[in-house]
Amino acid sequence: MGKRKVKNSGLKKGFKVVNSLLLALLLISGQAQIFNAFEAQIINVTAQLLDNTPWADPPGGIYEEPVEVELFTEEPGATILYTIDGSNPSSPGVGKVYDGTPILIETDTVLKAVACGRRGSRSGLMEEVYTIARTSDISPIADAYVSQDRPDQNYGRSTSLQIRSKGTANKRTFIRFDFYLPSETIIKSSLLKLYFYSPPKAERTYEARRVLASWKERAPGGITWNNQPTVAEPTDIISSGTTPGWLSWDVTDDVQGFVDQSFANYGWRLSDSEENSPTSYEGRFYSRESRYSDLRPKLEVTFTPPEVTTAYPVINEVYYHVGTGKGSDPTNEWVEIYNPTNNPVDISGWKICDRYGCDTIPASDPIPAKGFVVITPDASTWDYWTLPDETIKIVLGSAIGYNGLDNWGDRVILKDAFDIVIDAMSYGYDTSQLNPSVPLSGKGKSLARIIKGYDTNLALDWIINATPNPGTNPSENGVETIIFTYRGVEYEGSEPVLEEEEIFKEEPIIEESTITEGVASEETTNNEITKETTSTEETATSSQERATESESPATENPETETETSTSEENSSSNENSDTEQIDSAPAEDAQQVMT
């Protein structure tokens, strides 16, 4: 063995001498690049290309939400090297070693990987492109409650929002609506509305305070009692009452401040005005995760929009994913154009385009000043919608653009007769006109400008309209009322779209079941999954059924809340136990619970 080491050492020295002489000669002749390849061949005499290129699961493609990608290779003993920044992992010193942990892809990403064997051998290059379509699976609402007796527990997945006054076991609710209105908007009124399904036995006063710092709804890093942000003085204080129904806090001044950017929008904290009560008083509301979609939190805003000075017709509303009972794709898609100017505009001979093609707009009446035109492939569209008489209707006779608007992302472009772009927008994975693009609306909803005709060429100009309204923009004497909900935006007096496959993803929940009143307890399992048990300190007055709603244990166990119920077996011994009311079916005569 010793002789072999000496021999190898001499050989290496010989190679170095030869390499030095060759380098000098090749540098003189301008062939240094050729030398580098020659040197690599000498040093890696045994290097070879591996047969098995890695693969990714899931493969590249268009996804509506972030994906976790795993890498695999069939090459025995090989190590996978990968990059997610577009660089080549086969280059020296570039890339990360894949250790088996799934790679989280949250944005548009080019994933590259190679398998590395012994003695420098490598496989061919794997390259997968992931497009994360900007969807509204992240609700515009964030809500959670915090509990003083579980100061490090996050309840961002709870189906209820809770307020409690009790010794050193108080509870508070945090809620935020992410919305945008132009800074010149004048807020006439704004009401924060929550459905109160389980009032306390005695009347309490609940206050809303503006939150002064950012917070996160869910783990990791989700809001808890110990990390909750500070708050301002009370914005509004109301009586809880003792019957189920909607409770409303007047938050007009706060919303005006959010809009004119006097302060940042971190939402509100809702709490009992007199915490630390020796007797426990708890109230419960439906959260954005609740099964009862019509009873989830709302923010109702009545406002006077700013004066629109746009000097050209604009794409005002896009209905690209036809809903149930409204026809079919692409036949009954439509695009609404609004004329914000003071003069009629004739768009005959103009073009409406998508990513791959354009359609020439046939001869039609001019768009009236401050008026609308709705463009659709087929006249059957008018059978599904009620349009004002003054709205101009245009039928193309063929799908919009090349073959209709893509449900995962596309662009809509309005060109004049000289092919000059007058207005454009893009949504989903298409960022060609707006970057970031407008989020996807989901089936049956539309994308609409939050202020008709208001155009800053930003995605912020647009909202998800849960109440599509072709040919009109509901207002009364220039004042509009819109309602921010988990679905997007609803216009007052309009029926929201409800589809079986909502784009807003909900947490898995357990099917409804019948339970009886019982003694409540709170306990944490060995898996750190919080089980919140329902109880009452009163004898049940009827055999009323209650619907149980719960999230199934997810991967983030510490923040996952499962709601169950037990039978009351020994109320006397548990009279002062810490109790919680489940997310029950709405009923005006619902059992009142004091906990």
C-alpha cells in the first residue's frame, strides 16, 4: 500500500508538470478553453454520464396553489443536486443537495436537477417549469382568536371566533379584511359584521379596537395570546345582547383611514370591555372557515367614488369562467367596456383580443357617454342576464380571441381600428399586461374594476366580483355599497354566486353530527391537536340537535383545532370548568350558552 501511494504521488506530480507545460503552450496559442476540457478529461478519467436523469413529482405545469415537489432518481447511491433560481446545478459549486424534504414552490419557478454519482459522474439535466396561477384560494379575510389560558396556541383554523371574560382565561378575536379603494374615495359608512351564534347568558359589551401592528392568521408564526399586537383606543363599543344574530361595529373612521393611508390596515381586535370577570362569559361567532358561508364575517362599505378622469373606453368587467346555469365556455363568456368620457365613442371596427388572437368588433351603436357595451360570442348570453335597456349589446359570432378566454390565465386587449392598444388587462398566470396580474375569480364570478372607469394600470384596480353585473355598476346618486366577503366583493342587493367548487379553499371539516349538551373541557392530545369540547352550565331545555364543525388534523398539528362534544355526566363537579361552544347550525332560538 505504501508503494502504491508513492507511485500515485509521483504520477500526480508528473501530471502537474505536463499540465503546466501544456497550459503555457495553449495560453500562447489562445487555446486555454480547450486545455480546461483536456485537463478535466485527464483528472476525471473514470467520469461518465449517468443513465438515469432525476424526475420531479409532481411535474412542472400550471397550479392554482403552491406545491411541494419531491425529487427521485433510480441511480443507485446517487446524490441529487438542484436549483430553483434558474442556474445550472451541473456547474461546480452551484446547487443544493436534495435531502428528501419536499421543495415548496410558491411562485413561478424553474426547477433544475442532476444526479451525481461517484468520481464526478453526473446524469443529464432535469428541468421543470412551475407556474403558480394567482388565485383567490387565500381568502381576503384573515381571522383568529387567542386564549389567555393557552398563551402559545394558535387558533387560525378555528370554525368559530370567540370573546370571553374570565379571570385569567380571557379570549379575544382578531379580524382583518384585505381590500383596496383609491385614496380619493370618501367613506360614508362602514360596518364590521359577525354572526353571533352563541351569546353569553348575560348581556356584555364588546369593543372593536384598531390593531397597530401586523399579525399572521395561521402557524407557523400565527397569532397567539403571547404575540398578539397592540391596539388603539376603542373604535366602537356595542352591546352583545343574549340572542343569536348579526352584530355590527361602526368602523367608518378606521376604514377611511385605511383608504387615505392615514394608517396601515391591520384589522381589528374584538374583546369584552370588562375582562377578568370572576364569572365566565363567552360568546361565539362564525369565522371565515365556518360551514355556513352566508354567515361568515363581512365588511360593508358605503362610499362616494373619486371622480374618474380616464379619457378613453376601458375594459371594465371580464366574465371568463361561465358559471352553472349561465351557459357554457366559451360561448357565453363576455367582456364589458365602459365609456367614462363625456362623449359617445364608436368602437365599430375595433378589436377585442386574447393571448392568441383578435376579433373585429362588428358595426354597432356608439357607446353612450358614461355608458356600457357588453361583447359576447353568442346572442344566447342575453338569456342568462338582465341588462339595462341603454346597454349596447354586441355579438361577435365566434369565441373571444382565438378560442375563448383561458380559465387559468389570459389577457384581454382592446385595440382601435389602427391596431393601437386602447386598454388591456391580464389575469391568473398571464402577467403580460399587468404584473402582478389580477387574481383568478373562480367559476361563475367575474373580474371587475372596483371603481368603474378608474384605471391606473395596476391589478389593484380590479376586484373579484361575486355578483357579476354586465352593463351596469350599482349605485344610487353616485354612492355605492359593496360588501367584502370571503368570496370577494358583493354588491348590495345582488345575489352572490355560489358554486360547488369555490376557488376559496376551506379546511377539511368533519360531517355534521347530532350531540347533546354536556360538560365542556379543554385538553391537548399527545399529538398537540387541540380538542375543544362543548358544554353548558345549564340543563339543556330541549333535545335540540347541534351541528359539529371541525378541521381534520392537518400537517400543522399545533394550530389545528378539532371541535367535539361529550355528554353531561357530572355537571356539579364541573360547574366551573372552562367551557366552549361548538360551531352550531344557525337558529334564531339557538340554545344560549354561558361559559
